[in-house]
Amino acid sequence: MVERVGVVGCGTMGAGIAEICARAHLSVKVAVSGRDSEHCGRRRLAASLDRAMTKGRITGFDRDDALSRIIFVHTIDDLADRQLVIESVTEDEQAKLHLFKDLDRVMAAPDAVLASNTSSIPIIRLAAATSRPENVIGIHFFNPVTALPLTELIASLSTSDKTRAAAEHFAASQLGKQVVWSPDRAGFTVNALLIPYILGAIRMVESGFTSAEAVDRAMTLGCNHPMGPLQLADLIGLDVVTSIAEAMYQEYKEPLYAPPPLLLRMVEAGALGRKAGRGFHAA
């Protein structure tokens, strides 16, 4: 039974993970890079909990209780007492490798679980950066974490049965998520299907075949999707879509995984989607 959780990063995903853990009555430490990140993280968490309270999903007591369970820290060393740590930093393999080396150094309990919320990077690469690869696993949440029921669990060839069982109990029994086990390959299950779909939509727009509005209207009205592929790309973040696509192309060398030039140029221009107020659609 996990009682003490650490989360590294408090962006959209990190804040969501911290919130659902706190709402599950766990002790949560969130490691951030500095005061500005802490301020943004606190504001993000409070806003999300306020929305949940306004919609009647939680009470005022639940909101205050969740916030009281979250402590912000500024060094990885402060996570030494955690039973499970989930990293949710930028989708950059080198950054994650350095982080896992640091977590391996500081975690006190020999059976502490080191988990990654990566969208695409094979878990065995992260595990190899540690002296305890049997404790490393992927726990991949989906945005928004508080609303979407799915969690992908990804075990590497080195992940122990004990770590598998601990991660599944944590995600399913403690957080109430629906769990699917995915293979340890770039993109796992969901993104291996989703990213080529999004990239195909971008190529249609890039070629002048149709517009972003038409693509999204066609898929929402014709296939009953809740949003079109380019609206979804804006929500995910075009930089994140690019990172996932590049990781998958590196793994498979299949052209359908290669990020189209239009996507690369938009990211270089800072048009990252909803979070930047610029993307395939206006914010």
C-alpha cells in the first residue's frame, strides 16, 4: 500500500497527478525547480480543485484536505522518504535520464518504485540509468488527469513482479483508474495509434488538401469523435506531439511517424497550441 508519493514537475500533467493522489488521501510531495514554478503549481492545483467544487464533484472540505496533503519541495533530495515517485518533466529523454540517476541516488527505501509519466520513451532506457532497474516502471496518465479514466502501465524487461503489482494496485485500487498494460516500445499503445492519426491530419492541411477546420469538423461529425485531431493536437501541445513523433520515428524508422515540416515550423515559431494561444486553432 502506497501512502507517500512524490511527483517531479507541476505542469499540467504533474499538477493533475498530484491532485488525484491528494484526493485519494495520500501524502504528496511535489518537487519543482524554484519559487516561480511552485507559485504556478499552487495556482494550477487550486484552480482545478475549485472547478471540481463548483461542479459539485467534491466538497469544500475535500478541497482543503487535498491542498493540505500537498507539500512543495525544491530539491530531489527531499523525496528520499517517498515510497513511489512519478516523474512528469518535459518529454526529453536526456532530462529524464538525469532525473532517474538522481532519484536512484536519493531514494532511501530499496523497494521504492521509480515511475515515469513519459508519453513515448521506452522504460528500459530510463531503468538502465539506475542501479535498481527492477523498480522502474511507466505509469502513463492522460490529460486531463482528473477526468480521463485510463492509465497505461508499462513494464520493461527488467521490471520485477513486485513492482508491477505495486503499480497496478496504486493506479487501480488507490486512484481508481482503469489500467491497461502496454508493451515497452516507443508510443506504447495509445500514442502508437493516436500520433500517426494526428500527423496524417497535419499532412492533409500542409498539402493544401483541406483546412484544419474542415478536418476537425469531418472527424467530430462524421466519426463522432469528441474533438478533431488538430483540436486534440492543440490540447496536447504541438511540442509534445513533436517529441512523441520523434521518439517513435527514432524507434521504428517508419515515415508515418516522422513529424511533418509544418508541425516543426509551428513549434519553432512558438505556436504550441492551446497553452500558447496559437496553434491550428485560436485559443
